[in-house]
Amino acid sequence: MKDIGTSKEFLKSEEVKWETVGEGVQRQILGYDDKILLAKVKFEVGSIGPMHEHHHSQVTYVVSGKFELTIGDETKILKGGDSFYIPPHKMHGAICKEKGILIDVFSPIREDFFQST
């Protein structure tokens, strides 16, 4: 595993670049060390977070918008103020129904988010 290091202790959103990670999907990485990572993800209407799985535990807070979220065999509509937990190796994905923002927390760090750096 590549040594990614640690983020700054204070990160101002306006100073952190947005990375395009899919059609209509952008991400800011807002803090991390080797055990945890926080990211803000912006979705446009109709954008898709394709079904996938990873070895990380994930907790996500829906800041705004509306999302059709599938975890395993279950699908629910979540809106601003809701949250969800995804256990390691559980298939999951999302479709944005109303433009919105998610806050993702992963443990351990998502090394794959730093592949291009």
C-alpha cells in the first residue's frame, strides 16, 4: 500500500479542489489518516453511483437532495437529514433523484481515492 500520509488538521471547503469521479459526480476529500477518511460528494439529478463493494466500513450522511440507495437486496429513498451504514464487502449503489450532497466516512482510508496523486 502506498503511504498517503495525513491530511492537514484544518481544511476549508473553498480551498479543497473538487475531483470529477463520474458523470455529474464530484468529490472533495476533507480529512484523513491511515484509519479514516471523510469526503463530500456532489451529485447532479440522474447521476449514478454504480453498484460496487469494498473492504471498508462506510457511514454516509445525506446533507441535501434525494437518493435512491441500494444496499444488498434492499432499496430505499433517502433525503437530507438521513444516513446509512454499509458493512464491508456489501454491494451498494445510488441514483440521485434530486441534486444533493453526501458526506462519506470510510474506515480504513480509501487508498484508491489517491491513485491519481
